[in-house]
Amino acid sequence: MGFDTEDFKAKPVIGILNTWSDLNNCHTHFRDRAQEVKRGVWQAGGFPLEIPVMTLSESFMKPTSMVYRNLVALEVEETLRCYPLDGVVLMGGCDKTVPALIMGATSANLPAIFLPAGPMLKGCWRGETLGSGTDMWKYWAERQAGNLCGEAWGELEDGIARSPGTCMTMGTASTMCAVTEALGLCLPGSSSIPAVHSTHARMAAAIGRRIVDLAWEGVKIRDLLTEDAFHNAVVTDMALGGSTNAIVHLIAMAGRAGVTLTLDRFDEISRRVPVIANLRPCGDYLMEDFYDAGGLTALLNRVRGHLRLDARTVNGRTLGENIAGAEVFDEEVIRTPDRAVSKAGGTFVLRGNLAPHGAVIKPTAAEPRLLSHRGPAAVFASYADLKARIDDPALGLTADSVIVLQNAGPIGAGMPEWGMLPIPKYLLERGVRDMLRLSDARMSGTSYGACVLHISPESAVGGPLALVKSGDRIEIDVATRRLHLDVSDEELEKRRAAWVAPARKFARGYGKLYEAEITQAHEGCDFRFLRDGPETPEPDIF
Ligand code: FES
């Protein structure tokens, strides 16, 4: 390797876990950032070693990156356990890379700092600002309605992702990086810095310096991941109007740290904490605006009354100390609570005979008329079934119909981001832009609409969603958190007796392990054998 003993003697060995890959457009800048982290580690008297780990590229993985979150977590855990490392920098950003790195590092329990990839710069098309995902969905609906030609669509594709970095709406990547900062695992303010800013490179070097000290201090990741830290993460998620995906990931991350975090806790906090970030898909602006408006520290200072300020963070200070005095520079982007984008938090938890273990909805992203609604179900047994039939006018759907997708949960299909179910073309042409849609799938954090997601238990294990038939009436009342299938208990019992479980898909390999061990959405979709338990012995017991 060309190292001399003097290079590493009596120095903390710092692993830099890098999720760079040519397959991940969001992490294009990570080779440079790893060098900048190394610069900081050398400066502080540590010995840096860069270690590649599997990336999770949201745009390219099939069937969905969600299936591989736990595989990366397992890889990270064992990498940290089997090599002689004293501290670790976790480099991630694109959606599932964030929980995967943190879940693995939590189980291995070393001193750790998270380096957020940072959002990409704003998009632009014909003078209009474009946001990742959100505007793609919006203009795709226009294209389906016949209002946008192929040439314009091509221009739009060229204009929507113009730099390295993660999706710059308040999608899953932005949400997960922000909640990770709120957990105390990032340097203050780092999650808001755009990927290509020079400040981002300086932040990487600062992380390199700090991780060396953290290793000497012996502060491990689980020392920081307390119940208070998870409380702060949920408050942050709600104040941001964050991605619904954060719920599944935070529950899994808390499980690794031995902290109990339930769906009800999210709902309880969402009732108290207003959405004050005016960011797409719930609002108007993008992450670059958010950073210029003061970023996460300024937002947290605005909701400090809801936070547990004594929670410790990686820089050795408390969260309260880190956000003290952080100012807002644009009152439109980061609102005051009395001018909130929504008085209640971003994600509500629904329950009822259709979702005994819960379901989630992001009401700020839905048409208000659909938040209290009753309509006839149009049921599709799979996504292939939905694609084949949704545009058939013979189905006779109206704006009041309720589109239901079955078998898209963790076991059914790997819980992909299908939850923003397509609206029939003939209704789009008539100007319909939102309908009530139900599934056991997830939805991209950049998506919007009256989409009820994560219905648990899922239909593939016989959850009540599997029993819905076309024409059944479904009722939703978001204010009272009610989701109800208007079918008698006797009839549901009859249908349950006749229900046949779908065959499992995998006879070998990772898929077989996945099907055997995956938990349901309300439990975080972690593998049963990876959740918190007695300390795992060092590999040298073999
Ligand atoms: Fe990577 Fe959106 S595709 S963050």
C-alpha cells in the first residue's frame, strides 16, 4: 500500500464508507468528497482508509432499492465489525443509502459521523423552476393528457437534473439527511448544503477532522441515538413536511438502537408540530432556496419549543447549542408557525378495518376535497393488472372513485414507490388531477396526491386490503384518522376464508432470505434477525 509505520502508528484508523458508483448519479461527487474527508483525517492525526460499499441508486434499481436497504445495512455492519476500525464516516444521501448506512453502523456501534451528499441545484425549463420528481410527475400528467409534446418532454428531462447531488425537493433524500442531522449524527447545518457548493467540500474536510476526535473521545453512535434523538428526528420530519418514507426508515433505525418508535408517536407529534418549510411537493421552493434561507438549523430554531434540546450530537455539543441563534433569512421559505404551510404536521396515521396496524397519508400534498371522502373502489390485484386496465374507459371510473392496488407491500412486491397510482388518461383529459388512492406500497417523497400508503398488514399476507372488491365503498376521514371499508364483518370473514395466499417468489438467494425475514411496514421493514438484541460477538469466536 506504500504506507510507512509512521503513517498509522498510534493513530485512530478511520473508515470512510463510500457509496460512490457510476450507477448512482446522486453521488457523482463522492470520489472528491472522500479525498476531502481524508485531508481532514490526516490534519487531525488520524489514518484514513476509504472503503467502497454497495450503493442504492434510487432511479435504477429493480424492483426497488427498498429491497436492498437491509442488505447494505448488513454489509456495513459486518464491514465495521470485521476490520480494525476506530471510527467511521458514512457517505450517503440517495434515499435508502441513508438508513442503510446508519442501521448497519448502529448495530456495529463505532464512533460515526454521517456525510450527507447534499441536494443538487435547482432545475429549469423554459424559464420555469423545476423540482426533482415533483415536477416530473406534474408534467407527466400533462403529457398523458395530451398537453405536452415529445420534444418539450425531452427538454424537460435535460433541465430537471443539472448537477451532482440528491433530489432537491423535500423528497426522501432531503428528508432522511435532515432527520439524520436532527438525530445528532451530522455536523450542524451540513444536511442543507447543496452538493456542488464549495462549502460542501469544506464540510467534508471538517468531518474528517472531527471523526478523529470523536474516536479518541470514544463516543459511539448508540450513545447519541437515544429516545430524545428520535423524538427530535420525528419533530424535524413533521416541520419539514417530509417524505412518508421517513416513517418506515426511522422505525427501523430506532429498532437497531433499541429505541421503541411507533406509528402512533408520529401521529401524536404531527398533531402538534406545524409544517413550516415551504418546499415542494407540499410547498413552493427547493433545497437551494432552503439553504439560502438559513437551512435546517434555522428551521429547527423556529420549532425549538418542540425539541429535546439536551440531546448530544457528534460535534460534542447539544442540539440546543447547535441551533441557538440560527437565523431565517427568507420568511417565505421558512415560515413562522403562525404562517405555517400547514398547522398540523406533514404525515398522518390512519387506522380502521382496512388498516388494523395503520397506514399513512401526507394530507398537505392532497386535494382537500379528498380528505373526507366516500367512494366506490376500483381494485387491481397487481401493478401489471393496473397498467393493463387503468386507462380502459369501460371501467367507468370518476373523480370520486377510489383506486386500490393490492400485493405491493414488503412481501408482495418489495414495497416499491408505486403508491402515487396513475389517474386514468380519460380523467386526466377531463382535468382530474387527484383521486383517492390506496395501497400497501410506498410513494416517492417527491410525489403528491391523496395517496394512502403503507397499509398494514399488507395484502400478500392476508391483510384486509386483500379482501376489497371493486364496487365496495371506502371511507376516509383524515381529521379523525379513519380509514374504513364499508363491508360487514360477516362478509369479510367469508372473503377471508376464500382468500388464497400468493405463492412466494424466491427459491434461493437474497430474495429467499428477504421473504423469510422482512417485517411489515409499521415495524420498519427490517429483517427480524437484524433488529436490536444481545451484542454480536467479534468474528474471532469462530
Ligand atoms: Fe437519488 Fe432522488 S434519485 S436522491
